[in-house]
Amino acid sequence: MPLISIIMPAFKAERFIAETLTSVQSQSFVDWECLVVDDASPDGTAALAQRIAAGDRRVRLLRHAANRGTAAARNTALEAASGRYIAFLDADDLWLPAKLERQLAFMQASDAAISYTAFRRIDESGTRVGRLIHVPAEMTSRKLLANTAIATLTAMVDRERSGPFAMREMRRDDLILWLTLLRQGCSARGLNEDLARYRVVKGSLSSRRLRSAAWVWQVYRHEVGLGPLRALWYLGNYGARAWWKRLRF
């Protein structure tokens, strides 16, 4: 049974998924399984993932018959995952080779239920853009409301400490999960090392800033239960930090 299960939703990721899976296979820590869930992609995503899985038994391809969204794809992978630790990686992002090794050692030393790391942004060609995105040493649910510190491609959860969990099948399922676990008393610690690459893809859901802000607003109002003034204050801080990340100096 692998120690780490990697959760990878994939939809129309034909351009990037081979490079993403190569970054997983290049990890210095080797006791992992990678659960790729093809969410009914109309391109060659599934075929590429299957080809890689055929040569590496640690990679498993699961498929949805119809498109159900990122949260549902993550839940399909979570249901099949056997590892104690859960790591998240979308099919267009990348990890540096020491990511799992360094983060696992950090979690075991800090007794954290959740950990997250620093990272950099890249464009569609893989060219690095902007500066290193540093992370705070710890995170609480209140701090997270005004912060974008836990990037999903850097997150790892210890299920022995968090207990069972699943994604809410709605937009910003990742933010909802971090808030839920933190409000349940889970500890979250940041490893301020450059270990991942977040790919900015034109037209992707995360690149649509106004729509993304609207989803965060819905989380504040309906999931967390904030009043409109408090929600607006937190959204302003959240947006300012997101803007700061995008600066290219």
C-alpha cells in the first residue's frame, strides 16, 4: 500500500498531462500512487494517461462516462485512494523532483494535518513568470478567509490526522475543503520552499478573475455564513493577495 496518494483530475489536458505525470514520476520519493480521473475529455487526455499507466503501475487511470466537474473527479480519486497522505495535482501543473520527499519529512516533523509549500507560476509554454510565491508558517480558518496561501497543487493532507474527507461538488471545492478541515481543528503548516509550478492557461476557470471572485463570495456567504460587510472585507483582502501573486517582478 503506497504512503502517498496523488489526486489528479483531468479534462482536456492533452497538451500538458504527459509533462505533469513525468514530474510525478521524477519524484525522489517513490512510494506513491497517482490516480488520474479523466472527466470525459473529448481529446486525447485519457489515451495519453493510459499509455503512461501501462508503463508504470503506480499510475492508475479512472474515467467518467460524462463530464461531472473537478470536484467530482477528485472525489472519484479519493474513493479509490489507499495512501495515508493525500496530495493534489491538476493535470497541467508540475512538481519539482524533491516535492514529495521534502513535504512528507516536513509534515512528519511538524505533526501537521495539512501542509502547503511555496511555488512559482509558469505560462503555457512552461516559461517561469513572476517571483516566488512565499507562504506563511501556519494557517487558520480566519487567516485563510483573507489569504490565498494554500495553493492546491502544493497541498498535502494526512488522513490519520484529518479523518475521512471529500470535496464539496461545487466551485472552489478546494477552498471549502481547507476551511472545513481548519474549522474542525486540523493544523496547517507552510513549508516555505520552492517545490511546484502553477501553470497559467488562457481561458481556464482559474484565469477568469471576476468569475473566480464570485465563487469565493458564494463560499463566504453560503458556506461560511459571513454577513455581507465582513464578506466584502475578506474578499477585498483575498483579491489583493491574489493580485500580488500575479505581479511579474
